[in-house]
Amino acid sequence: MGKYESLGDENLLTLIAHGDKDALECFYERYATSVFSLARYMLRDEAIAEEITQEVFLALWQKASTFNPQRGSPKGWLMSIAHHRVIDHVRSAKRARDSTDRVARDLFNLHSLYQVDTEDEAHRSMDREEVVKALQTLPEAQRKVVLMSYFEGYSQSEIAQMLDQPLGTVKTRLRLAIQKLRAIFNSSMVQ
């Protein structure tokens, strides 16, 4: 990689556009810290900042040929990609939270049904079995936060504290779990 270190950013982008992985590695070494720092500053979450950094360099790999030196420097272009990725993540997280809130209400309503005696115990038993089966398809970490949140009544902050995990991790696991459960329940309704 030594031969790449002396190349300018524009030359590296040209090589990256032609599929040169060593050029990408050199560019990464130069600017990964800057991209990560921006993402961490904007998101206040180190794990997500790491993911964003990887996404930014993947985008760079895929779009290096679109760089236009007339519009700015390679570093400025890269940081613009990073900024847009962070904004996209924030918007996506907001949509996911809104969606998760809807599913949470549905799960709460389903859970509430189990607290009340109904005339049709067989249907209730079948519903409970479906929920248990759906929960068993989740990875252990996701299943645990769903159970703690919706069936034991803990807040996400309490779960994070109890599991000694970052709040962002708990929120992500809960969101992913709810998305999977929604997909399972939607597919069983169609059948």
C-alpha cells in the first residue's frame, strides 16, 4: 500500500472507481476517523457511528466514478456522503420508532387479551401458541428485550440498565424484533 500513500485524493478516487481495493484502503486510512467522528458527534452512539462509517465507504466504493472535482474536494465530497447517511439514519430511525409504537400497541392489546377470561379458551390458546412460536424465531437477545418490555413492563432505559447495554442497542434489538414479529403475524394472517 506504500505506493498509494503518496497519491493525491483525486488519483485515489480514480483508482477506486476502477475497482482498486488498495486505493480504497488507503482512502479509508486517511479519512475513516473523520467520518466516524462526524457520525458519532451527530448521533451520540458509537456503534451506529461505526455502521455509518462502513456504509459511507461502501457508498464511496460504489460511487467513486461520480466524483466531480468541479464541485469540491474529495474529502468534502466524502464528508457530504457521511452527513447525508447520518441524516438518512435519523429519519429512518424516526420512522421505525413510529412504526414500532404501532406494533407495541398491537402487542399490548394482544397481551391484554390474555389477562381477561374469554369464552373461547381454545382460540386464546391457539393465539398464545402462535405468539410463543413467533417469539422463538427471534435471536435470544431480541427475544429477551421483547419479553422484558412488553410482558414484564420494563422501559427501554430500565432494560438497558438491567442488561448493562447501551440504550441504542436495546432500541435497535426491540425494533428489529418487532419488525420480524410483524412480518410473521402478517404472513400468518394472509394464509
